[in-house]
Amino acid sequence: MNFYDIGYSTYEESEYKQLVHKVKYTQDEFENIITTIIADILKNDSTKDEESFQNIFYNVVEELVKNYGFKKLDFAARIDFFGWARILDETDWKGQRGNVLEKLTKDIKEKIKKI
């Protein structure tokens, strides 16, 4: 299996999807597939001059899966932190830290004590 990563980033957010395919595409070949899909999506879009990749990202991924033989990669486990909060300061970004960071902050503090 060959792994592919597609996504977008802005100054405030990002989103990526990982895909697998039995064929090993070069970077140029993968980009050609993506630009073909984007052109197809935009050709009938009356607002195409104002469209951003962020707005059509999910459509592109679904097209890769539906018509190009890609499969979404399933992960056995995943962790996603709120990235701006200080790890050990439970009051930093209070209410916005998320459950993962709240739980892991406690675990990390306990492990630091044991070191």
C-alpha cells in the first residue's frame, strides 16, 4: 500500500486526510489527479472565482475515494491536542483546552513527579 496526504492550512486552522492506494503515484501524478478533480468540481460552479480549497476539500477527498480508487486510512489510535494551551498550566485556555489535554495534563504531571 502507498500512503498519500492531502490537506490545507490557514493561519488559524488546518485539515488533512490520509489515504492509501495500491498504485504508487509520483508527486506530479498525484498533483495532476488533484488538479483534474478540482477543475471538474469548479467547472459548473457559478462562484468558482471566489472558491477556496478549504471549501471544496471534502469534495476532493470524496472524489479520490469514489472515482480514483483511494481509500481513507483507518487509524488504530489518534491523539489531537489543542495546540495553544500551555501543557502543564490547567488554567491556561480554561474551558477551551479539550478533554484530551485536560486528561493528559494530569497524567504528565504524575509522570514528572516519578522521574
